[in-house]
Amino acid sequence: MNVKTNKFSLLVTIIIFILSTIPVPEVPGLENVRFIDKWVHFVMYGSLTFALYLDRKLSHSDTNITFITIAFLFPTIYGGIMELIQAYCTTCRSGDWLDFYADAFGAFLSTIISLALWKVVKISVQK
């Protein structure tokens, strides 16, 4: 992984690590939002997937099935690893299978959106 061509995805990866290992801050008003923790996981790992596609778009001219697979699997596996780290290496957080599923769903949906966006951007560049 080249730091120069993957700066956005590396930044998001580091931010996710930090946010996943610090105590959860109290945010007034959000305690009433159903499944707020799952939404946060969905957005974080969807953002990581999108950052992978953005880095790829800025440094390469196309995607292939290998990249698409990695762009989905990396955030999903990273989400699983972070859940294990929360469960076994922190005292202020706990691992949760539903968080892992939210991570994977965020990566999946972001893959679909990124591929669709890639196609639109690619078509508009060719015209």
C-alpha cells in the first residue's frame, strides 16, 4: 500500500482506529436516535470503502474484479478486527457482532455506490 496514492483511505483507516478505541463521548440529542451506534459503523466503513475508490480513481484509470473485491473485503475485515480489539484490548469498549454486520453492510453499499459513481464519472470524462 503506497502512502502517496492511498492517502485518503489511510487517513480514514487511522481515524476509525482512533474513534474505535477511545471512550464513547456523550452527545446530547443522539441518545434518542435508534441504533445510532450501528449507523455510525455503517457510515465509517462506507466512508473507508469510498476512500479506497477515490484513491483508486485518482491514481489509476480503471478498476478490476481484484480491486473491487479488496475494496469490499478490506473494510469488512478491518471492521471485524476492530471489534476484536474493542472486545479484548480496551476497557472502555466492547465488541458487537451487529456492529460488524453494520461495517460490512456499509462497505457493501458503498461499493455499489462507488461503482455507479465511477461509471458516471468515467462516461462524463470520455465525452
